[in-house]
Amino acid sequence: MAGKDVFTEALELLEMGEKVALSTIVASKGSLPMSKKAKMLVRPDGKIVGTVGGGCLEADVWAEARRVVESETPSLQKFILTEKHAGENGLNCGGNVEIFTEPLLPGRDETLLVEIKRIIAARDSAILATLVAGGDAHSKLLIDSTGETWGSLGHFEADQYVVGEFEALETIPEGLLKVIDLQVDGRDQKVFMESICPEPTL
């Protein structure tokens, strides 16, 4: 099912009352067999949309996605791929990668996905910030190119920090991938910021 947009696919499934899991590479080091901007949606039937790299890594993430949907609790995992480990699975490379896997639930997550779908359809750009560690689960903040926001990271200070990062940009860069370490109310938090940009046309 390669080539389909994971956000649109997720929205369609949620509108049908289905739960899904979305896995996103939030950090990577070394030589990895995927673009840095990699997402994989695991459908209720076990089929996947998108990729986080294939082979053993994808199989492990798929299993975690199934667990996350069942528990409705997100997770942040670190995978270490040695050259031997990767090579045994046809991935001829090594490195390590952090992957955030979150459940998307009907009746809760449609609103943000509707806005992302609108932004993609309009060939507009946006920044999506996701709290991946240290705070309340399911916390996201979406900022479109005009500065309008949807959602929240769960704390005013965190939201304002991300808004400040957005305002410092002249334009939203296509390849924005950034992990921000924050301390909010005495808790260490990790926020993953990524850009949503239109696909280039020939």
C-alpha cells in the first residue's frame, strides 16, 4: 500500500470507527535505509501504509504498533541496528533510530487530521509538533502557514515555545525535523517538530 498518504488513510479509518497506530521516526543516527522523514500507519487488518525502513526494524515496529493500539498508550522506542543485524535482514547498513508509536482513536483524533488533510489538499505548509516523552499522551499542536493553531501540547509554556520557533522561520522548510528538549513544571519533555509540505510536482 505504498504511496498513500498516512494522514488521509488514518482519517478515513477513524471516520469508519477503526483504531489505528502511527509510527514516526523522530531521531536517527548513522546510515539508515530510509529517508529521515518516515512514517508507517498500521491498519486494523494489519496492513501498513508508508514505511520506517523495512526488514527487521519494520517488523518490530509493526508488533509494537499492534500493542499500542490494544493498550491505547503511546511509546517511544530506541532501536540499535548493527551492520551485522541489519545485513541479516537485507538492510546493508547500521545506525540507531528512535520511533514514536501512537494510537489514533475515533472520536478523539479526527479534528487535527481533517486540518492536515485540508492543508495537504490546498498545497499549503504547516508545522506539526508532537509531545513524544515526559507529558500527557496524545498532545499535538498544528500551526499552518498563517500562524493559526489547532490542538495543544498540554501546557501553555510548551505551546508558546513551538509558536516562537514557528515565528522565527521566514518560510516553513520542507525538511524540518527537530527534537526539542523542554522542562515544563519540573518535568523533562521531548517535542518532535516536523513540517507538512506539498509534494513537489514535475
